[in-house]
Amino acid sequence: DGAYRKGKLIDLKNIVDRAADLSTGIDNVIVVRNANNKISMVSDRDYYYDEILEDSYVEPERMDSNDPLFILYTSGTTGKPKGIVHGNGGYPVWVANTLKWAFDPKDEDRWWCAADIGWITGHSYIVFAPLLLGLTSIIYEGAIDYPKPDRMWEIIERYGVNILYTSPTAIRLLMKYGEKYPESHDLSSLKYLGTAGEPINPAAWHWYYEVIGKNRCPIIDTYWQTET
């Protein structure tokens, strides 16, 4: 029914309604109660997620390995948006195994991929890979520097995050706020640090390793793995 970004309500349901009006072949819209936002529900099309879950168990549909799992579109900044089809078989196998090979998570670990869930890294390492591996995974709503620049470090301390996976862009953003924010929180639960999305520059690497990892957490740069 809506989401928040730096305190601002984003009316997702209204956006979906407009898209559905322009599209064909959309039979149903499933709505999650999240922001307690006033919305309009279309009769015989829209259903609340929690009400669906109250119904009886539905056997999962058996799919072929080459059937489409999802289509993720580019932003369109370089022209017409391009949709990339990800398959039911190869894609989940790949993301589950790359997470396992790169980070070696244990059953007791708490994994946090602090990426945008709409980005392919977010799809892969917030949703699919952690679920396939049965990991305890952290998901948050909003921005990593709101309402204060220590939000990421506060979440790590509160939930005892063991493996943090983020981007060099996010690291550079948090670097600008200085060391006082991470140093005001207990980050001793961290074992491994990871980056993705672009090559990490030396200044960001040293800050991540020394200030966040306290010179003891290996940094696993998966830029090549996730981008190829």
C-alpha cells in the first residue's frame, strides 16, 4: 500500500494502478499492508497478501528449468529500457552457489545485503540466494543514512550482523559522515565484508577495512562475479 524513502511516502499502489490501466493481461494485484496508506482496491482484481495467506496451502507450480523466473529492466538512461529474462533453473543455482562460495555462510550467521532490492544484486542476494540457502537475512526499508548517518551501524549492532555486503558507492557516502558514527556502535559481530556493483577504489577499501572491519575482516570484492 506504500513505502517510505527518507521519511517521504511513496504511493506504490497508485503507481501500480496506473500501470495496470495501461497494460493488458493483468488479472490480479496483491497488496501488502505496509504504510497504512489510504488506497483504492479494485473489486475482483486486488487482494490483500495477509488475507491470501489465511487460505489453505497451495502446492507450488512445477516449472521447467528454462521457464522465465522474472524480467529485470534497465533504467533506460542509455535509451529504451531493455528487459533481461532470468530463468527458473540456472539463475537460482548460480546466485545460491556464488553466495556460498564467496562468503561461506554458516547456519548461525546473520547475512545482510544492504543493496537496492530493485537492482540485480538486490534481487539475487537479498531475495533468492539467502532463501535458497536458508540463511538468516536482514531486510530494511528506506535509506542507509536516514534518519541518521549511523543507521547501517545501528542495524549491525542491534541484530548482530556477521556478513555485510554493500557497494563502493554506499561506502563512499558513509565515509563523508566521518568515523564518529561507526565508532559509536559495536561492530564486533562482523566476520566478513563484501562489495559489488563497481570496482572499489583504494580510499573506500581502506576505510571499509580499517574503520568498519577493524583491520580483521576480509573484504570480498564480487564485482566481477555479479556483473558478468
